[in-house]
Amino acid sequence: MAAAMQTGRRHADGERGFLMVALLIGMAVAAVYMSAALPAWRQQAQREKEEELIFRGKQYARAIMLYQDKNRLANPPDIDILVSQRFLRKKWKDPITGEDFVPLGIGVAQPGSGSQPGTSGGQSQGQQGGGQPLNNQNPGVSGVRSKSTATSIKIYETQQQHSLWPFDAARARMQSGRQTPQQPGQPPRGGPGAGGLGSGGPPGAPGVPPRGGGPVGPGGSAGSGPPPPRGGPPGGAAGSGS
């Protein structure tokens, strides 16, 4: 009886030991698979963050463009005014760093840089972040940049560094095909208006001769004179004998 009990105990201990070894082997295999898949997961997560960075950066560029359209190409003084005036739904964070985007423009003070408003505080960041905004030298915020200087997986606008990815109102306007609003004091885009030289304006406009080609006769239209008498000159028909 005692010998049977000892045999059963040994059998149970052997089964538990086998299960423990199998569990350890399974955990080791799972760790190998996870370590192999971890870089792929990180890369996928990085790709998603970069796509979100492009989306949020374009939201800022579009909001600045709409502000310019409403304010005769004037740039917003800061990002908060875009949110308060509902050009921007919310103040998006940079998904790469988790911090605010860096505003770019002439006279824009950079956070922590010591630049004072009224100076070209965005000059250094503009050189580091893809250059100055396109075709816009007005004071105020004309674009934003990411603070991340890391190398990106995605190549955006021929740049492979997050801080060099351009999100500017001028670029957004160019990509959308939206026309630049006319500034005060500029001539109309169509050139000389109707009635100018060589245009097809109405008759009598400056530079356009009358359509009849001749002087306007009394009581007649352009190029028409009084009709000649039917009988020829007085005294008889021309060429008639006496």
C-alpha cells in the first residue's frame, strides 16, 4: 500500500515537471516571435504617426489660408486666433513629439528661443524647417513645423526629416488651386476692361472705331451718308446728248 502511494506521488511529480518544462519552452518560443515582430509593430506605429502628422499639419496650413482669404492676405498673429475664430477645429498636437507645432513666419516668437515679437524669430526655424513660406513676406504665422528632427520613414515633399516637412498656407493654396485674393490698390486681374484698346467693347468705347467704318452721317448709321439723287447731276443725265 505504501509502495503504491509513493509510486503515484512520483508519477504526479514527473507530470508536473514535464508541464513546467513545456510551459517554459512555450514562453521562450513566444518571446522569440515577439522580439522578431516588435520592430515591425514599431515601424507600423511610426507610419501611422507620420500620416497623422501630415493630416494635422495640413489642417494648420488650410486654416491659415482661409484666414488670409478673409483678411486680405494678412497672416494670423498666432495659432490661438485660428481656433477662436473657428478656422481651426482644435489646437492639434504634434503626434511625433506630443508637443505643440512650431509656428513659422516673420516676426513670430519661437517658444523658448528668446525671440521677441517684431523680429524675424521664425528665420532660424525656417531655415531648419524647410525654408521660408512660399511667396509670403507678411508678418505673422504663415506655416507650422514639427519639432522632431528624427529621420522619417515616409518621404514627404522630397524631405525625410519631420522638422523639414513643409506645412504652409502658400503651399496649400498652390496644391488646392485656390486663387490668391486681390489686395486693395491692385488692378483687376483681367487687364484693361471692356472698351480698352483692342477689346471687343461696345461701339463708341475708347480705342474702338465704329463698326460702320466711316463717319456717321446726319440721321444715318455709321458709314452711311445721304443717298445720291437718282436722276444724276442737275441739268440732265450724265453722258446724254443735247
